[in-house]
Amino acid sequence: MDWGLALLGLGLGLGLVVIGGGIGIGLLSKGALEGMARQPEAAGMLRMNTLVFAALIEAFTFLAIILVFLLGDRALKKEAPSPAAPPAAVRKASE
């Protein structure tokens, strides 16, 4: 695996996570505002439920962002050359 591909995957994953969280919160607030417009007496309950679910969406979004970074870090560490081992060309020349 190439470093560039790992970083590209990291960026794509991060972008999808953020877009998904934004769409989720947008749809949630749209539904809550439509419900408040139809039944103004239920506005307090709708507002409270909307905040709870928005917080859950944010939490899952942050969890996914952390997982994307951890997986990207793991992919880069597998590919990274160890500083203690000399390159193969240097080993062959010294033999």
C-alpha cells in the first residue's frame, strides 16, 4: 500500500463522516421545526428531543472521526520504514 493511497482514504473517510453528520443534523432540525410549526404547544418537547438526538449524532460523528484517524495511523505505521533497519541497497553493498 502506498502512503498517498492511505492518506487519500483517510481524507475520503473523514469527508464522508462529516457530510453524514451534517446531513443527519440538518434533517433532524428540519423535522423538528416542521413539527413546531404544526403544533406550537409541543415545541418544548420537540426542542428537548432534538437536542438529545443532535448530541447523539455529534457523538457518533466524533467517534467515527477518531476511528478514521486510528485506522489511518495504523495503515501508515505498517508501511513506514523502521529507522533502525538499513535499506536493502546498503545491506547488499556491505556484504
